[in-house]
Amino acid sequence: MSDFVLPDIGEGIVECEVVEWHVQKGDRLEEDQPVVEVMTDKALVEITAAEAGVVTRLYVQKGEIAKVHAPLYAYQTDDAEDEGESAGAANENKAEASPGEEPASRPIAPAAQSGSSFEAQRAPDTSSQERHGKTPASPAVRRLVREHELKLDEIKGSGKDGRVLKEDVLAHLESASGEPAQAPGASSAGERTEPLRGMRAAMAKRMVHSVSTIPHFHYGEEIDVTELLALRERLKPAVEAGGERLTLMPFFMKAMALAIESEPLVNARLDEAGETLHYAAHCNIGMAVDGKAGLMVPNVKGVEALTLVELAREVGRLTTAAREGRVDQADLKGGTITVSNIGALGGTYAAPIINAPEAAIVAIGKSQWLPRFDAEGQVTRRAIMTVTWAGDHRFIDGGTIARFCNAWKGFLEAPESMLLHLR
């Protein structure tokens, strides 16, 4: 019998939540087979089997917290099964020995009591619950029992080997009170509570750290993206023919990388001591994605060297991975500046919080067709997009962010001008 110990997932992670088991007790395992999905404060991670065997126990149930370097599940290897079969065959051979060759290790039966037989002294077959002297139940169920001041051994379990399930506890409460039972944290109005875990817990910590250690200042601007929308429509057929989807995000990123060439301070970061500025060699632009596991910010590496088609491919890959909660750790590291496209969900304005240790982030609102005056003073219909920057005011001042935003805006309002700077 062997225990599979939850390995060090990296990034200082010490615990994770079990999201889904792909196997149950008694299931056959093959090497590298997906066994369980766990949620860290960074991403959804799939754990695979280290070797072939049979699952004998799950130490942590779905929804519970698993600790790094602690057993996650137990299994019996194929070698152990072979040894067990050999031992069983040896015992059979002993049992088939001649009557005069009684094994020396055979135990001596106790003397029968008066008026009873040896069979009467044999212990009756018991359930798994009685054999172990402990009612099987998950930690969450035991907590539920304690909160209602019940005794676990008084509740009839409907699970395997008499295991007490959450439904059994609620049914016990209902039968005792005659009223439908509710789990702790729920109310008759439908309110409920749940622990803050995974990436949402990590986001809470990061945002508190960011606003408490970085002095934010915000800068807003309107950008006329009429020409940009028209250019995208012209390029979409060629890009989609290659199997990619062309959104506005690749244009935002490419224009940002070009603008950073004239204002590299926006792409820098300050060390923890607040004494040294580090200028990044590349422009790794992160994008906030609202996934099923919470907010994730993967980043596209080396935007300055990528074409629009390559950017579209990377944006599509990272967006899909983030929405599924399966972003690789490498895609979450090394970001230098972030784009939060809140407009994709319908918002027009937001005051973003810096994704530390980066120095700046921009929130992009949705594009709206609004009336504007042209050069001749005539009212025209234009696509207007509101953007709001947040900068680290320890070393980025208003002039820096204004110049940077003006350069970025210039590329987006006249997108063909980016051709002059492409390598």
C-alpha cells in the first residue's frame, strides 16, 4: 500500500482545494492518468497518477483543503497485488497439506465453554464502522454534526461502509424537528455563506497589499476608435481564414508596446525596498480574464516582437485557458503592465487597482457611438472608448502617464501609423 503525497506545486503554495476527483475507491489507475483537480490561489491544477495501481482511499474529499506534502490518496501498486496473490497461493498450499502435517503456526482453538460451541464464541460479522470503532465521515460532515450538537454514531449513514453524508445529517435533523433542516450559513430567505478560497482568496490578499503599499493615482481619457474598428473589419477575414479570432486586444497591446518605447518608465517596477527601479527588457502585457475560478491575469510575452496574428493567437489561447482555470504557471509570471477590458462585459468606466509589482494598469470601457464635432464643426457619429489608467505614484507622475497615454491614443486613433514603427 502506498500514499500519494501532494507535491510542491510551486510559488510558495502550501494548500489547495480539491475541486473534482476523477477516481473513487476501488478504481483502477494507470500511470499519468488524471486523478484529481485542485485549485490553488494561482490556477486549477490537474494531478496525475505516479504509477499504476488501485485506489484504496481518498484522504481529502471534494471541497476540502489538501495540504502540500500531506497524503492525498492511497493506492495499491501492481507489485503489491502480485505479492498478495503469491501469499494467498502459499496459504492455499498449506491448507491442502495432509492431515498428519499440521502447520506449526496453526493457532490452538480455545476450549469451548459449558453449554456452548466454538461457533458461538466466534465474533459476529461487523460493519466497517464497527471494525474500525469510528463512524466514517468527512471533516466537513463532522463539523456539521458538531455545529448542531449531535453525536455522529447516532446518525445512520447511507454511504459506502456506513459512511455518514451531509444529506444523512440534514435528514436526521429534519426527522427530529419535523421541519426541513438547513445547513449552517443558510437562512429561510436563501442566504448562504462559503469560505473564501482559491484564486478569489489570493485576489483579496493581492488587492489589499496593492492599495495599502502603492499610492495610486488615476488618469482618464477618451479615445476615438472609429478608424480602428474599420481596420479590424477589413483584417478579420484574413485572420479568421487562418483559424484565429481578431479582437481589439491585439491592437491595444501592440500600440502599448510601441508607446512604451518612448516612455519606458511605465514598464518598469520598483523593488520592495523602494530604492531601485528595474526596467524590463521586454513588454509582457497581462490581460485580466474573468474565469470560472475567479480573476486571472495571464500575460503575453514579448509583445514588441509579435505580429498582430501572433498576438491574436496568444490572446485566444490565454483567454480560453483562463476561463477554464487551466493557465500554466509560466503564463502568470513576469507581467510588466496590465490591460483590464471591462468594456467586454458592458462597463464604460472603472478605477483599476495595480497588479503589483507592476507600475501601471488600464481599464478599457466599451465602445459607444456618440456625436462629436469634426474639424469643420459638423456633428458626426464616432466610436468613443473611455480608458482609465492607474499608476504607481512613487515614481510615475502625471506628466509621464499623460505622455504615454497620448502616444498610445495616437496609435489607436490612427492605426495605420503603427506601420511606421513595426520591425
